[in-house]
Amino acid sequence: MKSGKVFLGLLAGLAAGALLGVLFAPDKGTVTRKKITKKGEKYVDGLTEKFNEFMDDVTEKFDQVKEDVSEFAENTKAKYEEIKKEVKPSK
């Protein structure tokens, strides 16, 4: 959940910065809105990039776990078959 907290903190900082920017803006409203829009687009691009990196990491780890589980299952099946051959049923 560490990434979730970072994401929420980033969003809160973005909102606070935008609010303070509007309150203390020395420019006209239209100019200020354009500046906010440009900054917002930069933040969205940055967040999108970070999110994509996060998803790539999660996907990579998931694939590794899936591979490990498949390998474990194959090894377990092979050991089962080996033991099955060694143990002869008594009649």
C-alpha cells in the first residue's frame, strides 16, 4: 500500500498547489488558467508514466510468481510419479 499512499499524497499536493496558485496569481484569470492547464498536463504525464512503470513491475512480478508456481507443480507431479513407480500396491 506504500504506492497508494504516495499516489494520494501526490494528488493532494497537486490540488493544494493549484489552489494556492489561483489564490496568489498575479496574472489575469485566463492566463492563470492556461498556466494551471499546462502544469496539470505535465503532472498527468508524469503520473501516467509512474503508473505505467508500477503496472509493468506488478505484471513482471505476477509473471514470475506464475512461472514459479508452474515449475513447482511440474516438480511435484514428477516426484509423485517417481514415488508412485517405487511403491508397488500390495494385494
